[in-house]
Amino acid sequence: MNTPPSIRVACVEDDPHFQALLRKLLVPERGFELLDIFNNAEQAVASILDSRPNVVLLDMKLPGKTGIDCLGMLASHLPATAFVMLTGDDTPQQVFAALKAGACGYVLKTAPTEHLIEAVRAAAIGGGPLSPAISRVVISAFQTKSAKVQPRIPGITHRENELLGLFVRGMSAKEAAFEMGISYETVRDYLKTIYQKPKVRSRTEAVLKYVRNQQGPALAF
């Protein structure tokens, strides 16, 4: 059996302790190739544009240009690269600023290490990883007191819609698979189908579109 190619990862992170954690986690034994860790955006951009990693992990707060600034300099040039924000800031303004800038995911540094590993893997296959706490921030920002209708992205099946509902509640793909009584591979198949819908390129966009359909067009951003 052929071994799947390693997920090539670059990181922009200035905290020495978190740098050490990333070097410990993103190892070949887990299926990763850590290309480099950069201390700031200015140092990172040219190298990342040249190496074209599968996933870039970006700290939000960097010396000099911010992680969102760095994302803005990279995203349009690297359409096949997934960008995941790493931060301790879970304010809605920061979350939405990152998602608007092109991040596919947003993971708190305080999340368990297995969440970070799963986030990198999910991002590499087109998913939109969000820490459960961030999922709650996203959903609470959309909540209103108005009556809710059954949310549905046009063209998806009942089971695909059910899967998105579990993601809205903050479940991971594995937790959703258990809740629905299906395999993790089936969840991935559902996601691939959902991503084929108009303007849905990642799990994050699917969840946000699900919530917009639940609450109405006034929540578009």
C-alpha cells in the first residue's frame, strides 16, 4: 500500500514555547513535513510563496505586520494553500476578520493538541477547522430573537444538512460521525459533496452559509 504524501506545513509564530510545541507535533511520524517556522510576516512571505505549502498556520498577533496582514499578502497567490489562524483571541471581530481575509479555519492556542493536529489535517483536505469555542462564537454572533426556520443550503440532502447542524453545535468531524452513526469516511464524502455547491469552498463557509439560511439574508457579511 502506498504511503500518502506528507502534509507540507509552514508556520508564522513568534512565541518560542509555541514554536517548540509545533516542532514536536508536526513530525513525519504523524504525516507532516514542517517546512519552517517564521518569527514574523516580513520574514515569511517570500519563502512561503516559493515553497507553496499545503497548510500555513498563522499567529494572529505578530511583531510588525499582523497574521491577517500576512494572510492578505499570501492568499491570492496561493489558491491551493489552506490558511489556519492560531490565536488566544476569540472575540467575534477577530474571528470574522480572519475568515473574511481568507482563513479556512481558526484554532485557539489553548485547545487540546489533538485539535490542532486534526485542524491541520482537515484544512489539507479542504475542511474548515474551528475550535469548538470558536464555533460557539460564530453561532452566537448570528443568533437573533426572531423565529427560526429550518436551515438548508439549497441542493444538499437531509443528511448533509444534519451534518452541518452538528458542526454548528461545535462538533468535530469524528464526533459528528459518531452522533450520526456513520463512518468518518462518509462524513468526508458528505463534505466533498457540500463543497461542490456554489460559494461553499470549505467547512467554515458551509457552516456560515447554513447559519445565514437559518437566520435570513440580513446576516450576510
